[in-house]
Amino acid sequence: MSELCCDNNVAVIAVQEHWLSNSNLHLLNSIHSDFISIGISAMTNKLSKEIYKGRPYGGVAFLLRKHLANKFSVVANDDNGRCIVISLKINDVLTIKLVNVYFPCADGSLSYKVELGNCLGFIKNAVSVQDNCILLGDMNFECTDNNVGFKICSPVFDQLGLHNCDHLCTSTDNVTYNNVALMEFFHRPCICFRLSA
């Protein structure tokens, strides 16, 4: 992530699975001196109900260049730490809603469908057809007609005018998850949808 922060062409970074509790979200501000952060924890409910053991999970955040600090506002975030929406004023005419998501893993179970449905309901409440919007993050599915997650999302995305923008990714290495310590590398297409204005 520090490589992205050092790239002057990068102004906004969407982060998923930061694994931080509410009390540690401030650590995102120490990634790079030119960036500020806004994020939510996925562990809040879990930590409020019991002593947590095991590996932490989830959470979404944005890192924004400090010169954008007075140009963005938080529109909404969900209670489960899976979705956050910010509004970013590009200029006097253009404002874009950025939706950062970490959808559940697409296993097709009833609990998956319910949790994904909750995320979609949140997005429908935060974004309208009139908004300029980019939805990005970890969908945990590929945009193919035979994928259960894509099938569930498609009617909502169609209703909002969201379209798959994988073809805009010019990277030769579409790694969406890279953990060097655990030797885990997942190659899923970079998934991004844009709301047609």
C-alpha cells in the first residue's frame, strides 16, 4: 500500500479487510504522511458481545490525499463494517459517491444470501440513480452469469445503472489479495462498477 501512496497519480485508495478494531482505526493515518483515512471496523459488534479470539477480520476504509480533506464527506457506513460510502467533490460541477465494499464469501448458503442482501439494501439506500458513483472493493465473486453472488447483485446494479468496468483495469497483474507472510495470492479480476450518469 505504501507504493500506492508514493505514486502521485493516486489520490484515493480503497482498503478492505484492514482487521482493525474501532480503537485502532487511527493506525490507518500512519501509513503515509500525505494521506488521511476514514474507516469502519467489522469487529465492533463481535467485540461488544464477547472476548474475541482468533484471527481478526473485515473492515473497510478509504485513504485520501490530505489536499482532499475538505472535499469529501461520509455519506453512510453499515453496522457490520462491510460498506462505507463517501462523497467526493471533484470540482464545482462534479461530485462522485465512492462505495467501498467487502462482500461476504460467495458460498451460496442462506446466511450468505442474507448478508449480501443486507449489503445491497445498504447500497440502495445510500446511492440513487442520479448519483455519479463508483462501487469498488472486494466483491468475493467474479462477474459471470453463473456466479451466485453476481446473480444476486445484478438486479440491484441494473436498477442503479451500475456496469462492470473490469476492462478499465490496465494492470498486467490483477492481484486482488496479496499476503506475503502467509504466501497467499488470489488472482480475481479487479471489479469496479460505474453508475452511468
